[in-house]
Amino acid sequence: MTTKYTEDHEWITVEGDVATVGITHHAQDALGDVVFVELPEVGKAFAQKDVAGVVESVKAAADVYMPVSGTVTEVNEALRDDPALANSDPLGAGWFFKVKLSDAKQVDALLDKTAYDAFAAAN
């Protein structure tokens, strides 16, 4: 199991050819209290960096970008019902969607935790 991060503040955990995607602690902290999420449609294919969803908070709305190319296999219905999970457990129960990878090599180009933490601290 590998977890990587994007400069758009998404995390991705890869197990085999399926990845789980969500927003980072830094993202949820910057957004504040999340009040609504728009999740992608199961079965829809996305290219890397396509907008795959939206997260809205009391302060702002932000796009959720697809960290890698692939097809959405599952969305977190619990998050749709309780968007605050993105704040209370962003790296666990607050995941957004799962995607079947179309190019696993794209994961290698994403940031590891050390590089992401340095990036987030500087931005």
C-alpha cells in the first residue's frame, strides 16, 4: 500500500490497481468546516488533473482533482451524507472516491509524505 500526495492537496492510497482518493489535512484545514461534497459518477473515466468533484465549506469551494488517470469504481456515500467527515477524518472515513488506475506509472510522479509536507508548509 502506497500513499502519495498532489500539489492540489489530494492524497491517493494505491492497493493493486485501485486507488482511494481524498483531501489532505492541509486542505481541510484551509477550507474550514466542510458542508457539501460533489462526488464523481461511478463508471466515469477521468484523465489525470481533471476536476473529479467539488468540496464546499463555510469559507470557500474548491475543486477536487483526479491525481491519476482512471475510472471511478466507488464513491463514499457516507461522505455525501456527512460532509464533516472530510474534516474529522480526512485520511480515513472522509475519503472521496476509488479509481481503477489506467496508468500506474503516474503514481510514481506524485509527492511522497516528506515532499508534500515541505510543499504544504511553503504554500
